[in-house]
Amino acid sequence: MRKTISLILLVLSALGFGSCKDKENPKIEFLFPEENIHRDYGQYLIFKVEISDDRGLDSYDYYVGDEAGNSLPGFSSNVNSSTENREKRINLELETYLTDTLGPFYMYVKAIDKSGKSTTNSLRFYVDP
């Protein structure tokens, strides 16, 4: 009887540990530049971004868009960059050329972890004449 109870407890413990689900979405932090920075058109702007996840990252995307999240042509972008080793932390330097289109823009970064959970974060910047 004791062996049966011990075996049942052992099986339930193993099932409990095996069913640990990913409970956290990836985290995205803009390290540089600060929000609402102004730059003149015709320059390059570098964004430093840290992406992390407790279980490992699968991929990330980035693009420059408008306030509604629509991608804008003429800016650098990268869609679906797969992480080879499922790193838990990635530091990115994203560079984009500032076209002669003026106004506020947003650098969007989306990260997807190996469980399929995703996070999108953005940073607003301005292109001036």
C-alpha cells in the first residue's frame, strides 16, 4: 500500500514539474535614445534595445511606423529575425536613416519567446527639417 501511494505521489510530482508553463512575456527595453528625441532629416539614428525572456527568445522584428503601428516605407526594418540559440537576452543596435519626411515616428520592436508569447514596445522620435 505504501509503495502504491509513493508511486502515485511520484507520478503526480513528475506531472506537476513537467507542466510548468511559460508565464511571462518577453521584455523589451529601449536603452538609447530617450523618448521624444528630435533629429534632423538626412542623419542616421541608432536605437539600443535590450530584449529578454526567462525561458528564451525565438525571434524579434523591428520597424519604423506611425502612431497606429503601420510600417512606413523608406525606413530600415527587419521582419522575423530568428534567434539561433534561443538566447535569454539580446542587445540590439538598430540603425535607421531619417528620410525627409517630417513629424513624429515610432521605432517598434516585437519579441516572441519560444513558447509563442509576444511583446511589442515602441519609442517615439521626431524628424525635423
